[in-house]
Amino acid sequence: MSHSIGGEAFQQVFHDEGDFDAFVDQGGIEALLTCVNNHLDSSDVCAKVCRTLIALLQSDNERIQLLITSGGEAVVASVETRWPDNNQIQDQVRLLNGMFQAVRNLVNV
């Protein structure tokens, strides 16, 4: 079964990396989390969303904090649990968890 995760905003993330602010402002992070929750059984969707989140969050503590407050840690944990033998997804989960930890460390300083 193929899962479509299209949509203008989602396509923008893959094709126009320079305009992440507009994507975030239009609820993009929440849409990505919903996408994973709705398609947790698709490794392809989970991998694409994780890759997108990593690109979106690079060195942007405000976006990482938004992901955390939007329930992103729980969603990433669900992906980690659902795909334990998928090395690509597990690598992405480790990167995201590292970003979460770095922001938590800054907040707790």
C-alpha cells in the first residue's frame, strides 16, 4: 500500500529549504506529527518525516522547543518503537533525540 504525504506545504519542505519559517508558521510541525501518527505503519512515511524534521530543526532551538511542546518526543518515541530494526529510521531517531536533549540542557542551565 502506498501512502501519499503530498500537499503544497509538505512539498515546499523538500523543494525549497530556504522557507522553513513559513512552513512552521503555517503549522507544518504539527502537520508532520499528525502525518506520522496517521501512517506509523509506513516506514517510508516515518523516514521521510524524520528526515524533514532533522532538516527543519538544524541549529534552531526555537523550532526544536516547538516540536517538543507539540508532542514531538512522544511521536519520535513511537517511531523508534515501531521500527526497531530499520537502521535508517533509528539513525534519524538518534539525531532527533540528541536535538531534544541539547535543548533540554540549555533550558535547564
